[in-house]
Amino acid sequence: MGEDLLWRAIRNNDLGAFTEIYKSYYQFLFAYGMRVNGDKHLVKDAIHELFLEVWKGRDRLPEVAHVGSYLRTILRRKIIKEVPQHQWRSLDEHSYGADAAEYSYEERLVRLQSDEEMKQKVQKAIHSLSKKQLEVIRMKFFDEKSYAEIADLNATTPRTVYNQVYEALKILRKYLGLLF
Amino acid sequence: MDYLLYEAEDFAADESYLNYYFRLNKTDIAFWEDWIRLHPEKLDLISQADHLIGLMAMQLPDEELQDEFRRIERGVSQQSHSPEPRQQSVSFDNVLRRERGRGWRRLVVALSAAAVLIPLGYVYFFKPHTDDARLPIASAGAMLERTNPTSQPMSMRLEDGTFVTLDPGSKLVCPAHFPADRREVYLEGGGFFKVNKSARQPFYVYYGNFVTHVLGTSFTIRMDKRQEQVEVAVLAGKVEVYKRARVNPEKEPRDQGDLVILTPNQRAIYKESEQRFETSLVEKPRPVRPDTAFLETPAGDPGATVFKTATLADIVRSFEKTYSIDIEMENEGINNCHFSGDLSGMDLYKQLDVICQSLNMSYEVIGTRILIRGRGCN
């Protein structure tokens, strides 16, 4: 079933459709939430609330063109409302790491982990990457950019970007290898 | 691009693979789903690649995701207000199964009734599946359940490293932590398993009213479309399949017909109507290990299957080894026949077709064996 059909099915009280939307969008929303704010507990709570409200108000759900972008917009609003302005930390694509008060991509990766041991492992792994390597990893895996797009932004060739990502992954796997 | 030589980081850095992972491109999605299905031996690497990507892409760790899912499940079931009261008793997860056959529908009814009376705990999810009161899985501790609500196969790794690919609409229930002496999971629908070897922790898959006892291997379990029979097919290793009443297989005598042991390329089909297992060969036998001793392999093409005036005895021995299937000759003279030809890219049955046709012979699949018939050569 397509997502718009599922969405309409929720309006018709279909719990199965709701489950399906929840499961297929969770990680998509989570990654987005982590981009808006690096606090994973806050992001988890916001997504939970978002879905509870969708189900509670299922008879009043609007028609939407893209379920994903609709959910992202509400999630963003929720997260912004939660966080007092002075604590605001945004992970803007180009300004990340510029402000000492905000969480960088690497901090977010570490904070994401459930247990201490894993946190330390991830930290160690990330620290072994060069600044450039971490940047291309972020662009490739977090911003979901193509090699051509990253190459354009960095004024280099896709092949070079690929090699940078590949080398970075090799290092990461070496450090994280025991986990898998 | 030779994906067979890929390491985990090669997959994780591959643009086409990432398009599949992030669901960005339909062609790539179709290609990789196919490729992964055809190369079960690469599942370890694929899952390592997925872990690597998931980590960098900031996905919520799996165990926390399961917690969140249970939280929304509780949240939704606690909502007393409902616009259409008649739907109230529908529980969260079982709606997905409503398209299934009659047996499943009965199950859904049982689950819905349970959902009204008690707060939805995951333990209750598998209780109604059993025909007897006894739970198949030691019920101590929390249970995890994973459903695949998507239309694509969904891969996951269990605590012990076992790799599972759930078919669309299927569900796996397992303890949050396996006890030290056994690993038991509960399956609905169908799936592929690649079980990590562990002699001290045998692995059991409970499915309907039968049990698959795994001896370190990979295999699939699924129900046919008409839901009248269940099939267990083995890709590698060895599994033992028996009916559910045998709770402790070590202590009971084993009767013919309700316990079968399967080796690669063999399958057991359990027919509900006959209540017994039948063994046969899988529809498309796959090479278990390549055997090139008798092949004239052109340089640089290890996948080629070319025979040059090889005796049938040698060819058959090579097939037996490659596919782990017993092949018998109707008479000794067949061994003396010679065959030359290029059988590259053909599956086993097609190869046998070509050989038999050129020598004016025939073959027949009888149970788990293949019999070659013909007059033979001098």
C-alpha cells in the first residue's frame, strides 16, 4: 500500500496502517530530530507525542502530499517548543561545530549510543578520523548527499570523495569491528 | 563491479548500495534486494555494512527502538476515547495479519479478546499461538518481538549474532536475552535464518505446531500461499525438524515421519492435512561448495562450468559434491559415458537436462535423490 493510502486508512481508524506508518518513518524522523536537536531523549519523546497525537486526532488528520515532510514539520515544531531559546542547539549544515554550546555531529553520534562502553568505542573511532574524513562521512550518511554533490561542495572529484569515505569507513570498522 | 569481492566497507561506501539502504532509488533497491537474496553467504558482510551505515546515519539503536515501539503500543491501547467504538478491541499489532488465512484469523480474534482484558504485554502475543497451554519458549524474562510490516524482506541480527531476514508481514518473537543453555525463537509467516554456531546453546525455531532444531546453518521457513503446508529448506549445514509435541527431543524415541533431518538443498514439507513431513529436494538446488576438479575452467572465469570429455562418473561426483545431493545411476554402464560441453550459468536441473539429452538418457528426482536412467556406454 502507498503511503497516501495508509495515511487515509489511519483517518478511517485503521490501526494497522498507523503501525505501518510508525515503523516505516521512525528512523527517518529520528535522524531528522537528531539533526534539529542532539538530545536523543528529547527526540524520542517528541516522536512519541507526535504519533500519539496523530492517532488521537485521526478523525481530523489533514490530507497531505508527502507524509514524511508533514511529519517532519510537526516534529521540528515540537522539538523547538520543548527547548528554551537560550539552550537552543541547532545543527545547521554549515555552522556545525562553530558554536561551542551546540552539539557537533560527532558528539551526537556518541550521545546516541545506549551504553557507556559503546559510547567510548564510538568516541575513539571518530577521534581516529581526520576532520575532512568526518565531514565527508557526515555529508554522505547523515545528509544523504551523493558523491557528485559532495564533490561539488568540496571542489573535488566524486572519486576523491569516495576514497575519503572508504578510508574513513575502514578506520571506523577497525575500531568498531568487535561489536559486530 | 565484482560485488562478490566486496568487504563491509565496500558495500557501505557504494553509492548504489546506499541508494538501496536509504531507499532513494527504485532500481538500486530492486537490484540489491535481489542480490542479497541470491547471496546468503554474504549476509554477514551486508549486516556489518548496515551496522556501519546505521551508526553514521544516526539511527536509534535497535533495542531502544523496540522500547519506543512498545511505548506507543501502550499509549495507543490506553486511549479510552475512540471515534468508532466497534473498533476498540482491535489490538495494535495483529491488524497486520488480517489478510491471512482462517487459522490466523482465529488467532487475531483470540488476541483481540486478550487485548481488552489485559494491558498489552508482549508475552501475551505468543500465548494464543500455541494449541496447548504450555509455552514453547521459557517465559522467564522479557520477550522481544519484531514484525516486518513493510513489503520488503527485513534483515536483523539477534543477540547471539544469528542473522534473520523476515518475509513481509512476518513476525519473530524471542527473549530479550537467551538463557545459557538454549536459544529459542518463535516465527510466524516466513523467513531466512543464518544461525551462529554454538554447541552449548542449541537453536530452536518454533513455527505453528512444529519445531526446527538447528545445528549451525542457514535455512528458510515459509508457508505456501494457500497456507496448507509449511516448508523448511536448508541452504547450508544441517537441521532437524519435528512436531511440537516433542518438547524434549533428546528423551523421546524418534518415529519415522514426524522427525526429519535435512542437509543442504533438501526441504521438508509439512502438510496440515496429513500431519506429517515429506522430504524432497528444493526447487532450485544451489551450489553448496564449488568443485572444479573435473572442470576445464577458462582462465579468469571461476564461475564457468565447462566439461571436456569427462566421464559421467566424474561429472556426477562433481555435482554431488557441489550440491551436496545424492545422485544414483540406474546401471553401472552410465559411468562410462563421456560428455563435453559448456554448462556455465545453468542450474543443476538444466545441466542434467543438457547432459541427458546429448546421451539419450533421462533423470528423475526421487525424494531427496536423483536417479539417472539410460542404457549406458561401453
